[in-house]
Amino acid sequence: MDDREHALDAAHRRASEFLGTLDDRPVWPRASLDDMLEAFGGPLPAQGAPPADVIDELAERAGPGLVAIPGGRFFGFVIGATHPAALAADWLVSAWDQNSGSSLLTPATVALERVAGQWMLDLLGLPDSASVGFVTGGQLANFTCVATARNAVLARAGWDLARRGLREAPPVRLVVGADRHGSVDRAARFLGFGADELTVVDADDQGRMRPAALEAALAGGTGPLIVCLQAGEVHTGAFDPFQELMPIARRHDAWVHVDGAFGLWAAASPSLRALTAGMDQADSWATDAHKTLNVPYDCGMAIVRDPADSIAAFRTGGDYLIYSGLDPWDVTPELSRRARGVPAWAALRSLGRDGVAGLIDRLHENAVAMADGLARIDGVEIVNDVGYTQVMLRLGTDAATRALGEAILADGTAALTGAEWRGRAVLRCSMSSWATTRDDVEQTVAAIRSLVTS
């Protein structure tokens, strides 16, 4: 064995050891950032070390600071685990080391990504002619789609953004919901929209945009217009009423973008598809496969109805580059990148259509079971309607709720993360992992019961 084989063998062994600890490992890390800086820091050694020894050292020192995200009881933020086929495919992506911007340069990985994109469009009920750009995550998916939208609505108004820039361009109105995800605001900021420039539309108690409020917000306005809707509010899991909102936006000639980092996947489940009714009428959609599809970081998708709009916004220059019609670098901000869509292909191929639907249904069923179990604990209030994969809970006071959140993480049985909803402290449980079993749900409920009653 040469150095490469020894290092890969050590990585396989150490990865298997880590995955084998997930059932018993505290879900939240047991070490702080300072602990990890001390473990890995110090002056760079003058002499190197054999690659396999470096891997062993890396794994040994990292252990206390690793989070059990791949296990069944990590419910923080909205983070999926990694499906076995996607994990193994991701190892191959690193070994292949293909720069996957050009189909002429790396036809195998570009073909895999293109097929994965087509499978996703089919599963999600979106136009099969749409472009699918694989980006780092939901944040860059929103950025990519809103950037494409800005370019397109300015073009409709007769303004060539690529040639004339923004300085004297017609002002673009960006309309968002009151309970939008922060990544939409961040994407807007990257694109030059100030917070005071956003038109914010009122939402109901679950975070769904109110149609009458959108109608009022758009009335009387003129000029280029982008409306951002939402599939899956990050706290409640609620979906905007697309069938009511889309006609309103269309009457005002708006580009409609849907932020669906985890919610877009509801369309792949026959039992949950009604949540997304009308979503297919939008112009662009953002989602994130490391959430519901359970592929490794990083794998977001920026989906645009008309690929010509993507190309107009992102096609690069360079006389040394080779173009072949519609390449990955034509539809995203990136030029050089790894083949991040290959693990998505592997997950989809392993699960199949029925498996994807079953995974989504199971996440929803586990969320309902979690909410039912928690609701039976004296003093616990379930704050949201559990129609998808999110559960919000709280105790009688903000202080007690925050203290429970700290106690859960210290206990280590499960990870839930805190937030604020309608001015009150809450704890969020995001059901995102293929690895979560009903036993994981019961263990989590039992741990919370013990902490609440102790």
C-alpha cells in the first residue's frame, strides 16, 4: 500500500468508528471551541508526518468536538443526516476530484448532476425544462435565484444589467413575507437591496403570507417586481397559500420565487403534496438536499423555469473556456467546484420514487409523534400546527423555556435549538434525519419529561 491507500484505509476505519458511536454519543458536543483550538493548534511542526498518521491524529483529537448530526436524535436547526449511498458517493467525488463546471471537461459528473436534477424536477412536479444549478446550500440557492430574477425583470423593463449596471437602473421592488427565512434578506443584501427597501407582507399565526396583504402591497406599484414566497416556514413548517398568491403576483407581472429549503420536498409525497399546490407556477425555486434528501454538505439547488434566464445572469467569459450549450457554470455563480450533485444522484437512485416519498412521510409522522408525546407532559405547550416536519414547544415562561433548552443540550440525549416566535421564547424540533426512529422520538420525549419534572 502507498501513502494514499494507507490514508484512505485509516479514514475508512475512523469514519466507521465514529458512525458506530452515534447511538451512545452525546448528541451535543462535549468540548468547546477553545478546547478544539488547543487540541489542533500550536506552531506548525517543522517536520511532516505520514498521511495515515495525520488521519488518525485528526480523528482522535476531533472526537469530543463532533456533533452527532448523522444520528437519529439531532433535531436542531434543519439539518438532515447523510444517507448511506450519498455518503459513499461523496467519498468517490473526492477521490475522482473532477472540476465539474464543464460537460466537455467532466462529462460523467455533469451527466450525473443533470440526471439528478431531472429526477428532482419530476419528483417535485416542476417544469422538466427548468435549469437546476447545484450550489452550496439554501443561502446560495436563494441568492442565485434572486440574482436571476433581478436580471430578468430588468430585461423585461428594457434594461441590460450586464452592459449598463445598476447605477441608473429602474428600481426593482422585492416583496417578501413577514416570516421569511433570514437567507432571503441576506441574499437581498448581497444583491444591493437594503432592508428598508424590502416590501414586507403580513403573515398569519403560522407564518403564511396573507393574500389580501399581498394584494394591498402590490396595488398601485409599477416597475420591475420580484415576489418571494415560502414552502416550509423554518419554525412552524407552514406553507404559503400558493394557489391564492400566484394569481395576485401574476396580475402585477411579478417574477415569483419560492424559498423551499426543506419544504419543496413535500411535493414528492402523495400524502403531503397538497401543501405545495400551485407552487409549480413560480419562476424559480430554492431548495437544499442536505436537509430533507439527507445528502452531505454542501448541496443546494437553484431551479429556474427558463434556462435562458439563468444563462443571461451567469454565463461566464474567458477565451480559454469551452462552452457546450448549458453547462453548470452557466447557471450558478461558481466556475470551479466539486461535483456536489453526485451524492444527490446516489441518494435518489438508492431510495427511488417510493423511497423518497416514504422518507418524507416518515419525517412527518415522527414530527407528529414527537408533538403528541411532548403535549402529554404537564407544562409543555405545542405552539405550532404540526402539518409537516417542524415542532415548536415552550414552557410557561421565557426563562423556563430557555432553561429547558440549555438543560436538553447539557443532558446530551437529543439536540433541540431555541428561537423566538411572536415575541416568546420557544424550542424548535426539526425532523430531518432518515436515521430517526420511533425509539429516538420516545427517548427524546422521556428525556424532556425528566428535565421538566425534575
